[in-house]
Amino acid sequence: MIGNDGKPVSKEDLRKHIAAYNSQSRGSKEFAAIPRALVTILDGLKPGKTGYVKCLDGQVQLSRRKDNSVQAG
């Protein structure tokens, strides 16, 4: 995953972006800081499904819960 600054994102930063995705509204400043590619991936996850994102220091499993939030494993 490449961040908005053009550099690879770490697992810790990815988890921060996912927390912002779950808690912030789409028009907020924090939501705007999430890389667009990550927003596209997260929007495409269906409830109960799992996806994977490669980060600077490994791979992170993402899954959408029934309450429509995203969990990073």
C-alpha cells in the first residue's frame, strides 16, 4: 500500500487509517488523509468477506463485519 506521500505504509499506519475509516465521516480532514487506493479497497469489501493488503513490513488481513465496520487482523 502506497500512502498519499508516495511512500509505502507500515502496518501501524494502516491500522490508523482503518480506525479513521470506521470512525470519521467522509468529508472530514482525517478521512481525506486516507490513501484513495485503501478507500477503494475498503469500500469494495462485502460483509463477511476478507481481503489482504501488502504493507511495508508485511501483509494485513482486512475483513468487513456485519455492522459494516472494517477490522484489520
